Amino acid sequence: MLYLSLFGLFHLGLVVPWALGVYDIARMPFFAPYGLPRAIALITYSIVSYHLGMIIASCTGPRSEKPFGDDASNLEDPKIFLTGSLLFLGAVIAFVTGLIHLDPSGYHRLTYSDFFRLRTESDPRLFGTGITIAAIGLCLAAAGASREWIRITLLGACLWVLMLFYLGFRGPALIAGVVVYTVAKKKRVNFPKWLPWATAAVLLIAIPIMRIAREEPLDERSLDVSMNGFNVLDGPAEMGASIRPLIEITGLVGPKNYRYGRTYLSALKGIVPNLTLRWESPATESFDDLPPSHWLIAVVDPWTYRNNGGMGFSAVAEPYMNFGIVGVIGYFFLLGYLLVRLDRVSIHSPYALACWALVLGPLLWTTRNDFANFFRPAVWGLCCLGLIWLVSRIRISTTGPTSGRTLQIQRRVPQAGRI
């Protein structure tokens, strides 16, 4: 339901208020409702298919028994927590270092648009990799933390979210916060009931304000933005802009030029990191070699593409781009089915909970992006978790699985003697 809520917000946050007559479409000049009926139909198919997948997964297979008590003590693992914490701290340092190296003499004067321009003109590997690794580290730390240490993880996540949000990277910030919060809820951490509602109210105001503030230089940025003409629905309307890429794709792609899975194969190639010492700007032979979001902006708005801009993408647009309506129905049915199954096993061990978080985070990001933004963080995170498990198995095999049990018996013998 978390995925479905974000999906609905990113695709219907603009259309629904406009259709109800409570929002002026002129406030979002980039949006034109031409081709809207077909896009709404595809969104409807996706929501219905997703629900069907959830229902079938809920009605079939083994029932999920809750194998933990009120303390959720089986969802703790110091190795996972420590590794995740170290990854997170290292990634934050790498991100800040990469941010400064974007313009060493004037990084404090950069705007959000400058960040994107410099990322494409140079090779800020620490910058982009820092965001990816930090998200992985937070997932691992939250999944392995004890009830005492989860509060430290939540504090670190809050500071990271606030920093990213202030810099203008609202999407990665909010998704990281949502995933850590949800993991903490699964570990039976109690939050005030008013917290989600208060957070939503703050975001309704902060999201449109930051949209303006992030285009100011970093050292001049403030939240003292004029509230003249402010509308509380500006936030959902801006987030609902993902319907525009869907409208554009349905007008550009048809049975004669479906990609038949090529966009997913291209995204898989992005898993392997670029380890060359000298970076060169990538040269593509044609637009078809570009990721779907880049291909779309290059076709519909070449000037924005040449100036390193974009419009995001849509979770519905990519399966449609590959296989048409059948692809949309099949993709969302499998997605709903698999997420329910994964959720059932997520509370059985810290490794399962970490897998759930590592997959869910990038998947939430694909609600308004293509799968090029999913495979790399998901695979890197799962590989890191697998390495932790492998090292743990090797240590157990070398030290012996009964060493801990023997120590317990030795400690209890004197007590039995005294009794």
C-alpha cells in the first residue's frame, strides 16, 4: 500500500484536484490535458492489476505467522547494523566531498540546476555514488539495529533527509525517510500517532517552497519565500507531474515501435560501475540507446535535453513502452503479487527485513523514474547483504556453531551448584 500511495500521488496528484475543480491548471503551465483519457485508462488498468496481484498473493500460499514478540528481538543483527552504519557514514563523507568538487572554488554559490549541469559535464562519482550508498547503508542499519540503536539510526536518517531536502534533492530524501520509518515500524518502534499527519502537513508547505528556494545560490538560500499566491495543493500538483511523461509516451510509442524489453536490458548494464580512471562523456549512436527518461526529453524538448534538464518518468510508461497495454497489466499484477509475498517473509529475520528494504526503496523511486534507477541500488545493496551473510557463515564454520552454546552451559553450571 505504501507503493500504491506514492504511485497514486505521482500520477494523480495534479489531475484529481483539477478534475474536481479545486485547482487551477494554469498554475502548472507545463501540463496540457491532450491525450489524457488514454493515460488515465492505463493508470486504471495498473491500479486494478496491482490490487488483483495483492489479493491473489494474500489468498494463496502459506500464512505469515508473526515469529516475534513485542520486542521484535529476532530482527536484530549487530553485523548488519555495523556494516550499514559504516557504509552510511562513508557515503555521507563521499557525497559532501563530491559536492565540493563539483566547483571547488564556488560550490557555495551553486543552485540545484547547477548540480545537474555539472554532474553531466564532469565525472562526480563520489557525488552520485554517495546518495546511492547512503540509502543502502540506512536500509542495512535500520534492518539490523536493536531497539536501542534504531533511535540512533533514525536520528542519522533525519539529518541526512534534511540535508538532501535543503540541497533540493527532495525525492531521494523523502524516500529514504519513508523506508527507514517503515522498517522501524516493522521492528515495533512506537511513534506518536500525530507524527505522520504532522509530517504530511509540513511537506504540503515545504515541497513547493523548496521548489523555488533551491534555484537560489546555496549560500543565499533561505526558506523566507513569499507566500503570495501560495496554494496548499501546489505540492501534490507538482508531484503529479509524472502523468505528463505518460501522456507523451502514449503519443509517441505504439505497436510498431515497442521496445520489447530493451529498456530493462539497458538498465541491467548500468549495474556494473564505471571503473575507468579517465572519464569521457558517453556518446550514443542514436536516441534509442538512451534511458527512457532521457530519450523522452530528447525527443519532445531537445533544448531542455541539451541543457541537461528533464521531466522525470512514469512507472506506467516504461512497461507500456516495452509491451503496450499487456505489459502494463502484467507488470503491475506481478508487482502487487511479489510485494505481498516479500512483505510476508520480511519479519522473519533481519536479513529478510534488509532484503525487503533494499528492494522497496529503489522500487518507490521508480514510481516517477525508469528502471535505470532501480537495478543498480537494489543489486548493490543485495550483494552487500549477501557478503555480510557469507562472512558470517565462514566465521561460524571456522569457530564452530556450538561455541556460544557451550559458553552458556558453562555460565549456568555454577548457578545450579549454588542452588
